[in-house]
Amino acid sequence: MTTTDDFNDPVLSAEQQAAVDSNARALVVVASAGSGKTEVVARRIQRLLLADPESSGRVLALTYTVKAADELRARLDSRLGALARRVDSETIHGFAHNLLRTHGTRIGLPLEPELLARDEDRVELFRSWLRDHGEAEPEDLKGRLAGFDLARAKGERVAGLNDWLQALEDNGALDYPALLARATELLTVASARRQTRRLYTSVVVDEAQNLTRAQYDLLIELASDEGKIAVPMMLVGDDKQSIVSFAGADPRLIRAFTEAFAAERHELHTNFRSATALAAASSKVAAALGHPAGEEAAFAAPGMIAVEAFATEADEGERVAAWVAGLLERGLPQEALGDDENHLLRAEEIAVLSRSAAGLRLVASALTARDIPFALSSTPNEWLTTMAGRIVLETVSLKAAPDHHSTYWEIGRLLGVDLAEESASAVRHAILGSEDKLIRATAGVVDLTDVSELVPFLQAVQVQTGLADAEAANWQTDVLQFATSWAQFDRLTGRSELTWANFKLHCSRAQRGDDLASGVRLLTVHKSQGREYAAVGVVGLNDGQFPDFRATTESALRDELRTFYVAITRPRRVLLLTRAKVRDTRYGPRATQPSRFLSLVTP
């Protein structure tokens, strides 16, 4: 993809062009990282529209995230103008919602079904329904609903689910999983299915490795009849980048589609995003995952990979910050670039990634010391890495609002116990009853009076002997997480506002991160999926950190390797891989072992 055609678009490679030009009604494109997947998706849609510009038929383009849908829509708008109005670029949930708003009355839904987007609303509805029907209320309704969500994503039935579905139906309401199920049900109605198929002449599904069974069933109901494709459909994905199995994603569904409909299969191996060195590294990891190596492309730039080990984690954070500062001051190294390639770059073109959000804290501190702006983005579950840290955060919620039932339920779930009663003393008793020594050491948080006492208490916790080195080091990182958040909160908040409730709110905001702020991107690997940067640093590459010490089975280690693959395929020109030779624990400094994954990308 180095020259341009009449539309000022990149000229496609032979394998890309074959996927774009295929007339197969069932089509699968397996696209490795950097292989031009997004361009192929856009060009296929472009070809379908230009083939019959006077048609009223629409193309349904389904993506994994709202951001990806918006970016595809903008790309097509810039190329096709008014013709791009014939494309509906949506997430699968967005498509289902629109379908139900248009035709939902045919299956008994109101004209504007209420969408319950917040867990609190779902809990309240379920509680009210159970009470009205004389049913006993199970403890931890929020946890039960989360279990229902995962079961529905996988197409499974679990005890109690029928009650929840009936509660939704009786109230004319929907939650996100119900959007998929009711839309699938709607498409079994002949008139609704017929109208929807008249509207859409083709369906394109991006990031298909992230499909759940429920999403797949909706697509199949839309596009097929009796084992034959009724609406042409293309699935585009890469199972090497499937890292959301915790939400029910099943990359095997791509193969199931291929086999069920004898789909024509195209593979995009050549990496156009990365430079020579980066493409070679990603090919080695792909081979370890059981995938063939891509073609040896003649890249315009050689690229650069550096692997560095530093004495301590603090040194690692400082040296990575210095690397970022050097890139901002001097630009990309000339030896990584092609002829006449611009070496200057903006802060937003640099990213530092970690397996967990906690691994980014020392980098963030070092960037702050250098006055380098950054935007931190993680998923809430990655903000703290130890179970003890998560229990401390829930205890903060308890101190903030002791009458909130959901906090007691969450603490009970984390501890794996049923609390005797909803009280601080019951929580303290349950924490002290844990078999985990580190968790027991945090029980005193329940007795704290002022929120300013929290961080000193955590810093004084004595870690007992017998705790795994990786777990002890992760606890130290969690303590640093709380200390960093408190320092920010204390600096930004007036004396009278330094309350448990406000600190909990501050932590919640920190968990979500800020994806819109300017500056260097600090991201967990999961948050980086689908993005690319000129230069990427990956920190914390020790066994126990990446792969995570809890990945003890072959399946779990394979998931960790997929995550590593995503990390090293984010950069276009420069990749820095770092580790600390020593991690601090309560026992003092402990030596580390380099990540086993490093051997895949180093000579």
C-alpha cells in the first residue's frame, strides 16, 4: 500500500485486493495486526456502494467499539460524500437497539423500551419485581446479574435467569444483553426479517474475534436461512488478538461461520503498519500462537526494537520517562525511519503500555517530575492488582456509604463468604477470617476514622512471610496506587471536602482514566487494542508481571501471549521493552526473572 489510485487511497496488495473484490456471499478475512484490515473493510464497503450507486440498499458495518464505528464513518464520508449515507456504521448493540426501536412492537415491546444501562437500575428493578411476586431476594443481586450477563453472552442458561428475563419483559425494559436476545427474537418474525433484509444488501463485521455467541446468533438470524446466506456477510478478525474472553468473546466463532456456510477465506499476513524489525518480532509471536509467518515485505523503514533491564522499578520508570523526553525533544531515531520520513512526533503518538494499570504508576510519577503531560487509561478491574487492594477499595466505599447494600455484597463476593449481617463489624470479622495473610492485614481499614489515615495505614501493613514475591511486589504497587491517588486528591480538594465519599469518587474517576486528554498515552494492553502509535514502550516484562503470576495453566498462558502480541503490534517504528531486575517487597529487594515472552522477540 504505497501508491494511490483515483480516489487518493492506498493501492492494495494482491491479498488485500482479493478480499475486497470477492463476490462470495459468505466471506472470512483473517487479518493479522498491521495488515491493513481497516483499509480493506473501508474499500470493500466502497466497492459495494460504487457498484450500484443508484441503489437504495444499505451496507451494515458493525464494529467492536463506538470509536471504531465513528472512525470508519468519517473515513467513508471523506471518500464518498453523499454516497456514504448508505452505510450504517454501528456497534452490534447499537444495531440491535435501533432495530428494536423500529420494529420492537411486533414482539410486544413498547414504542420506546427503557434501556437499563446502570447496574443500580437493574438491581432496583429486579428487587422490586421479586418483592411484588412474593419471591425471596437473593443476596448480591448485582453479582447475580453479572453472572446472568456472562451466561447470556455465551448462550447458556443458569438458575434464576428466567426470573430476570421475566422482570424485564413485565416492565417493558431491556439491558444490554437483552438487546441482543430480543433483536434475535424479532428477526424470527417474518415481516421484520423481510424488511431488515430489504434494507441491508451486505453486512461487514470488524473485530470478529471479539464476537460472543449471543452476538453471533443475532448476525446469523439476520443473514441466513436454513444454512444458506441470505444477506452477503464478511467477517474480519484475528484470533491472535482475542483478549476479551472474560466477557464471553469466542474467537472460534469465525471458524464456525466458515464451516457452516462454506465461507471463502482470505488471509492477510503482510504487516504494513510496522517496520521490518517490528514485523519480524510479531511474526515470531504469531508462530508461537500457531499461526503461519507473514510474507517478508519490503518495508520502507527498518524500525527499531530495544530491550533494557534496569536496577529497580523506580529506575525503570525514570528511564522510560527519559526515553519519552528524548523522543519529544529529538524525534524518532533516524536509523528507525525510511528515506525522507519525518522524524518529529507529537506526545499523543507515544504510548507506554503495561499488563496492569499498577505497572504504569512509576512511569506516571517520573513523567510528572519532568512536566511531561500524559493521559492514563485503564479498565476499572486493572486499576488494582491484588485481591487485598480491591477489598481495601471496597472498604473505602463502606466508609463512604455504610447503608449501601451493594458494597457489602461486593466485599462478600471478593472474600467468597456470605456476610453474617450488613455492618462494619461483620466486614471486619470476615476479613480477619480470610485464609490470605495479606487480606487479613487490611482489616484495620474498617476501624479508621479519617480518610487521611488510609495511606499511612496501608504503608505500615506488615506483609507476612510465605507471601509469593510477585504478590508482595504487586501489593507494594497497589499501595503506591492509593498513595498517588491520595496525593492528587489532597492537592485538588479543599480541607472540608476531604471525605471518604469524595475520595471514593476520585478513585472511580482515576479507574476510568481520561482518553481525551492530550499527552503521552499510558495504557493497559487491553485498552490499547485497535490503536497504533509511532513509538511504544512496554514496561514490567518480568515473569509474574507479564505473564501474570496467576496464569498457571496452558490456556491462561496462551491468553497472556495473545495479550503480549497485542502489545508489540501497537508501534509503527520504535518498540522499547523494559523490566526491573529487582522489585521492592516488604522483605526488601527481591530479584526477578525476565518474562519468558522476551525470548520470542530477541535474538
